Amino acid sequence: MPLARYFLYVGGVLLALLFIVDAYAPSPPFVSSADTNIEKPIIRIRSDRKWPERVVFDTNMPTIVPPIAPVLVARAEAAVPAQARGLQAFAQLKPSEPRKPEPKPQHKRKIAKTRFAPPMVVVAQQPRFGFFANDTW
């Protein structure tokens, strides 16, 4: 709890200093709002900007529903031959010759050399740091 004790002492010292400065500092003059001797200027703001006129929505009239358009049969008939022409164009395509994959160069296999690991450190020899000291080993 040293942190709480620090805030308690420092907060108490700062509060005491505040009371001491308030006692020795001169108080500001009190100005009453009832003084009528002061003439306050009248400020009037006028702007040359004109706002747009108000928009009025008449909600008493019924909503206009557009009539449903008849389905155009001519467009549907014209689209069928275009699809058939597209299928004919695909049918007339000649297949291209398949590419042969290029042979990949064969790399010479390397055999790994045997390497010796550095000597292991025994757990009891490792240094201990603060809370990370683990004595269960």
C-alpha cells in the first residue's frame, strides 16, 4: 500500500497549500449585478443572408402509383438469336495445341553435415530474475 500512502500524503500537502494560498491571497473585488450605473451597449445582429423559402408538402393528396408497364415480347424474342449466335461462335473455335511443360533442371542433392549442438546449460545454473525464480525444478 505504499502507493495509496503516497497519494494520501501528497494530496494532503496540496490541499493544505491551497488553503494557505487562499488565506494570504487578496480576494477579488465583488461586483454586484444590481449596479445600474454601468451602461451596457445594446448589440443587435442583422444579416443580409436570405434563407430559401419554406417547402410545404401537401400530404392530403393520394400517392401517385405508376402503372405497371406491359412486358415487351419483342425484346425477349430478339435476345434468343443473339444467344444462339454466341453459341455458334464458340462452336467454331479451333482448340489450340496444348503447351508442353518445360523440363525443370534437376538440382544435385546435398547431404546435410552432422553438426554438434552447443553444450546444454543445466537448469540449476540459470540466473533467477525477480518473480521469475522458479524453484520447482
